[in-house]
Amino acid sequence: MEWFGHSTKAFNFDMFSLSHYVTLTIFFLVCSLIFIHRKKLSVERWRKAELGTALSLILIEITNHLWMYKHAVWKLGRSMPLELCNIGLLLAIGLLLTRRKILFELLFFIALLGATQAIVTPALTYDFPHFRFFHFFYAHMMIVWVTLYFLWAKGYYPTFRSVIKVVLFINMLLPVILFINTTADGNYWFLRHKPKSPSFLDLLGPYPWYIFSLESLLVILSLITWLCMRSWLKGEKRSSYSES
């Protein structure tokens, strides 16, 4: 069962390799299909699919922790679900189970600004067809797909208050993450150093300045995303009025 093993000899991941390009193609294709079929997806009969998706995310996350435990790599400083995308996954599961808008508001910016960046520039070791490859991309892509599903099919959308909520949410978690990093020798949120593989953080300056750059980008990009969504929503309303 090499696909579930610990060795990377046969599964060394390279960014923008064939497997990565295929995965990106699938990601953007499904995003397009969600938008194209948004009216069909809005009906209530998709409720079972929502619950099934939540269950699949719970199962694959549990399996990931079992993999880490099996190969003795589970560590307090790096294996807890505290990364932003881990938190996004928990929010996506909660949203699928409860449909609460507050979860969507927090998930929206984490998904579009965080999970999307992770998909394009993944901090990943294992390549296709290793389990960790499937876990990484399935979890991250589903975070975005769930967000777009609730945006386009279910009519959830962010407001200016959503921007305030997500900024407060992140900054309330920040001291907790800093404390855990210090006590557990961790690097959650890359607050102690950048990832070893190339990433978006390389463009934001050296440590610790890239942390302040990230904070500024969070506010700026969240506002830009909200403005884009507001413009899109107005266009959708005008379109629906003209059709009627």
C-alpha cells in the first residue's frame, strides 16, 4: 500500500507538474459547472448531497489524522486543525450541516483568498496517486466549491459586515495561534517562518514583515472581493428584472 505509505520516493510532488495542471483543470472546470448550473443546484433535493459532502469531508480528515498517527508523524505543533484552510474545512462542514450564514461569511474570504492560493501554489510533498495528494486537493477544492455553491446556488453573499467579521475572527484567533506555536514549537499560519516550498508569501517580504503584509492584504483583498461580489449581485438583479 505505497499510496498510503510514508515514503516520498515514488510520490515526490512538483508544482505545475502534469498532475498539478490536471488538478487545476478539474478545479476550475467544477467552479464553472457550479456557476452554469446554479439554478438547478438551488432546489431542495440537493440537501442530501450537502450532507453527503459534509460526511465525506469528515471521513477524509479523520483518515488523514489516522495516516499521521500510523506513520508516527502526528505532532502537536503541526498536526492540529489550526491552519486557516483547516479552519475553512471545519467551517465548510458546519455550513453544509447547518446552512448558517455566519459560517458562510467567515468561510467566503478564507476560501477565496486562502484555499484558492493553496491550490495554485500548494505546500505539498506527495504527488498523485498518494493519499495525501488526494486529501490535500479534495479538502482545499471542496472548501472553494462549497463556498461557490452557497454563493451562486443558494443565494448567500458577503456584506461589508462580513469583512469586519472575518477580520475580527482572524485577529481573535491570532494570539491563540501564537501561543500554541510558542508552546508546541509549531508554525501554524506560517507565523514563525515561511513554507519551504515556493508560495505567495515569498512576494510579501522577509520575516516578520510578511505577517504585517498579510494582515494588510487580508483587509484590502476582503474589501475588493466584497466590492466585486456586490457589483456582480447588482448585475444579477438587473438581469433578473429584465428577464421578468
